[in-house]
Amino acid sequence: MVVMDIILCIILLITAARHTRTTGSEVHNTTVQHRMRLAASRNTIQRYTFRNGVRPVTPTRNISQLLDNLLADYDRILRPQFGGAPTIVEIDVEVRSMGQISEMDMTYSMDCYFRQTWVDTRLAFSDMEKTFTLSVSMLDRLWKPDTYIHNGKRSHLHVITTPNKFIRLYQTGRILYSSRLTIHATCPMNLVDFPMDTQRCPLKLGSFGYTTSDVIYRWNTHRQIVIAADMKLSQFDLIAAPSGSENTSRDKHEYSTLLASFYLQRRMGNFLIQVYGPCMLLVVLSWVSFWLNREATADRISLGVMTVLTMTFLGLDARVDLPRVSYSTALDLFVWISFVFIFATIIEFAFVHYFTKYGSGEEYFPGLSSDDEEDTSVSRGLDGEVTNGDDERKIDKDEGSTGREQEASQSTSDMSLEFPLPAP
């Protein structure tokens, strides 16, 4: 039995030794094959070329090394295709919101995403991702169009929390440069129809220094002016935003220019509440004097003066936010018509008072001399009754009639004495 156990242990040891040698040889073979592949990949050098065939570079998945290779001989001062065809710059604007639209300054403001696209063949590449976003610091190393706003006043770039802009590079060398801007621009307004007017606020873009032989601006074919779906204005409705292009002359040179127009229709609700409604109520209030007694002079005058002064205040307050233009607006015309209606009620009372007092015979003692007028005093009450001087005049008249009757009876008696009647 002991001999059998020894033989079994020897057999197991021999089997384990053979298995260990087989596994080690397989691992060794695998390692050798892997090293051979690495050597082959190192010996095989693939070349990375620009699409325009400028120079070859060693391919790499490292974006930083790729950009360094692309910008090795890059001159950011020269535009793409310098000396050849002009560079085409495509622009589109997405309006996120519109701020204050001031009639006093004739300006408007808007918050937008301003996007510019152009092709720079010096930055074309292959065998990589189709597109990737670059750091903002790369903008200082690339050529950019000198786009500016012709009618801009106080435009600025948002920088909280970081500068709100980015740049994206495509395989073909196309560059997308997007930034978030707040634009304050001039908006010439015609206020003849104010507040029932529609204003056209322009946006004019172009190159500051490049002529049409160097840079040409075009609107993006897929979108030009995009208005955010949730954008709302307090006093206006944006009804249209057409776009176009033209060439402008400056210093005997032609410059490519893009035009966009924002048509803003004013809302009437605020003016109906603050101007039109109160003016109409004041006109109706002035008509109350027609139902007052014509003898109530103080009441009619006070009501007329009060409505005239209130109408004047409303007219002046309506023009506080308007520039001092040399023409009348539709609001001014309405206020003046209301003022004329109110003023006419006072003139009507003056005519009625004059013609009912003097034109209908209610004169103060017609036919009396100046001496008689000095001796008599007249005072009229609200009911039109005559007192004092008229009472004295009536007494004198009664005394005169009594005296004449006494004289007539005395003359009759005298005649009867001179001519006695015959006896029966």
C-alpha cells in the first residue's frame, strides 16, 4: 500500500509539471505576438494631411496637439483665401427678448444670440471627429470678421459667469462663432399716428474695414432672424422681422451690409385707460351744466373751469414720455378736440346768459335817464322779482293816477256850477 501511494504522488507531480510548462509557453507566445504588433504599428507611420494639401502631420487623438499642429504656421492677421476670392460670412440672429423701446431717445434694445459662420481652409482636417468645440481662448489665435452694428449705440457682450461665447470647428475648416449680445440701437420713429402707430426698428450689420473684394456678408440660408417663442413685449406686438442685404458706399469703397427690420405695433390698452377714457368722461361731465338753472352762474362757471383745467393736465401728462416733435400726433388731436368740446360748454353758457338777460327784454330800467338811474336801485332775486326801486316807481304811479282822478272830478263839479241845469 505504501508503494502504491508513492507511485500516485509521482504521477501527479509529473502531470502538474507538464501543465505548468504548457501554460507558460502560451503566455510567452501571446506576449511575443503583442510586442510584434506594437512594433509593426510603430514602424507603420500613417500621415495626416490637410484637405488643401498644405502639409502632413502625424495623426493623434489629442485635440490640443492637433490644434497646435493646425496653428503651427497659421497667420491670424490674414483672412482665409487671402489674395483670392472674398471670404463669405454667413450670419443669423436669434432674438431671446426685447427690452425698453424709448420714444424719447428713439432707441430699442434686444438680447440675442449672434452667430457668424465662415470657412477657413487652413484649419481643415480629416480622420478625426466631424466637429468639436474649442475654448474661448482660441479666438485670440484665429482670424475673425470685424463685424459691427452700424446703428448700434451701447451694445455689449455678456460675461457672467464667463464670457458668453463659443467657437466650433468642423472638418471642412468651417468655423461657427456664437456670442450672446445685448444690442442697443437707434430706431427712427414717425409719431404722427401715435398711439395707433406701427414702428420699424432697423438692425444694420457689416464689416468695419473689409470691402466687398475681401469679405461678403450673407444671411444663413436655413434661418435669418429667429424670434423666441416665449418672447413677449409689454407695449408692442412684433408682427414681422424681414431681412435683406445691400452694398453701402463709404470713403469711395463698397461694403457688404445686412439689414433686418423689426415691425412693432403699439398696443392701445394703456392709453385707453389713462387718456382716452378720462377725456371722454370729462366731456360728458361738462354737459351737466346744460341741466343747471341759467341763473346758477357760479355753479356753471366753476364746473366749466374745473373740467378745462383737468383736461389741460391730462393733455400735458400724455406727452411726458414723448419727444418734443414739431408735429401733432393723433393723441394730441384727440385731446384738443375734447378740450374744444369742454370749452364750448362755457361759451354756450355765456351766450345763453347774455341773450336771456338782455336779448329778451330783461334789461335794467330801459328808457330811464342817467339821473333817474342814479336815484333808483334795483336788486333782482333768483326768482326775477323786482324790489326797492320798482316798488317806489309803482307807488309814484298810483299817486299820480289818484291825483288825475281828483282833478277830473273837480273840473266836472266846476262845470256843473257854471252851467246850472234847468228846473224840471
